[in-house]
Amino acid sequence: MIQNYTLNPYIIAETAYNHEGDIKYLYQMIEEIASLRLNAIKFHLLLNLDSYIKKTHPLYQTMKHWIFTENQWNDILSYTAKKKLEIIVLCDDVESIQYIIRKKKKVHAIELHATSLNDHFMLSEIAKFDGRIILGIGGSSINDISYAVDFLKHKEKHDILLMYGFQSYPTDYSDINLAKMHAIQNLFHLPVGYADHTGFDDPNNAGISVAAAFMGFPILEKHYTPYPGKERIDYHAAVGKKHMSCIRDLMKVALEIHGSGQITLSEPEKAYGNVGPMKKAIVAKRDIKKGEKLSTLNLWFKRTPEESTIQQKQFLYLLGSKAKVDIKKDEVIDFTKIEYKFKTLNLDTFTNI
């Protein structure tokens, strides 16, 4: 299933309507996406055009040719499952949600587009789905998002992913506002993904696509097409095989750089922080005779080839202790060489040191 916040990228290749009703074209997309070893593929499902769009809408006549039947979707979804791709369906009408639930299709998530975010009937139907619900929140106010989230939670649906993304073509960098993702995450305490719509020919496309991963968001949705730049519907932000492969690899690097956020030292950090080879060790500033007290006059800090068991911050505790043996200049101080008695440190004593 879709991860929440881990170091592993989760990339969703969106097919949208780039197929334009050509089922062979869609199968080609599935093949190529599977070969890229991505995590999931996203389909737009629409079964009843009249349930989605008015007849007077400029796209109505065109979209009639983009719709597949239930039987065709049965075959498409079965074929995709064999390709080991997780399936996400963005349902554009109530009927397509009902189809997924009625047929018990093995889809990993159903998504509502931002255009349907507060559609009472779509929300009511998707709440019946036994799986993850993705809410597209591009161009939506906090109140819009809150309404949808509260609606679903009231229906006991808690496995919700918020998909953030500015959906203009091409997207202006200044409109993306990735910092808002942290605010949304903190407000709703839900996982947030990034849907990128940067122009396919933008030289910064790959970097922008994985920018959210550098911020710790591992879920990316990206439009895919077998023929980048070819004028078809939804081609403006769609990338091809080579570009998607680059994004996949770069995203993994981005998440590794971001890390887990743990505040305890990792093993490499501990090694880097070793006293002596890395951090300066406490050494004898000059030869110290047996019985002589340690002081700011005969101690110093230096990097040494050997490690020290005494931390830098223990320096003040050492002051006043006696040397048990002769200690040569530059020799590392350790507890075997001094008569040390535990004492409570009073920093006021050393304010003039």
C-alpha cells in the first residue's frame, strides 16, 4: 500500500485521458509504466458522461470518444494487476465509484478530483469504499479541504491522503508554494502527496518534481505519456520513459538526503564526533609532574591520532585533580592518569577563566 512518511519514494504515473479513447495506446502506457518499476498507475474512470458534464460543455462531444465500457475496464484493471502495479482510480462520476465497489475491483485507492471535492454525492459514494481515499486539493481553500475531510471522518473513513498540486499548464514556479504542504499536513494530520504539473519541456522539470521529496514528502504523482511533446489531451505536463526514470532515481536521492529527522546521532555522526581524531582532545599543555594539580595553565585542546575517553565538556571537572603519574606534553589526559573525585560543577567559579 501507499507508504506514509518513509525514506522510500512512492511514484504514481498518471495516464489521465492521454489515451483519448485509444485502448491500445492505454495498454502501451501500462507496459511502459510497469517497465519503469514505479509504484502505482492512475486511471481516470468515467462511465456516464451525462453524470459528469453538461451537453453544452465544449468538451462533451470530444469526451464521448474517450470513455471505455465496464467490460473494457475489467480487462484493463486485470491486466494492470498482473503487471504488479498498484492501481489508483480517479473517478469522475458516481457510477464509476459504484462500479469499483460493486465489482470489488482490487484498486488500492480511489481519488476525487478537486472539481468534486465538496460534491455531496461523490463524497457519499466514495465513503463506501473499503480502502484509501485520495482527495485532490489543488485550488481548494482550507475550508473546502476541511469540509471533505470532516465529511469522510464522520463516515468513519480515516485512511485519507491529500494530493497537493497547482494545476495550471504550464505551472508557474511562484504558484506552486510547496511550503504550504507542511501547513496542510500540520492542520489535518494526514499524509500529503505532491502532484506535479510542470511543463514537460521545462529544463527544471525533474528538480521541481522531486522538490517536495527534499522536504520529506515521499509521494509524487506525475503525468506520463509514451510520446512527450505530442499534442494530445493532458500532454502539457506529461513526461516520457527517460524523464520519468530520471525523476524516479532523483527522488530516491532526495529522500535519502532528507533523512528520518531523528535527533539522536547516527553511527556515522558518532564516528565523526569521536574525541581525538575529529573533535579536539584534552592534552597536557606541557610536561605535568606526578602530584601536580591540573589547571588551565597545564591543559590544552588538540586534535590527536588516538581517541580520548574524556569529552571536551568534562574539562572543568578535571580542574584541581592531581596527576597520578608523570604526563608528557601533548599526551592525552584520561582518568587512569589522574586522581579524580566526582564533584558538583559550579560554573560561577570559572566565569573569569
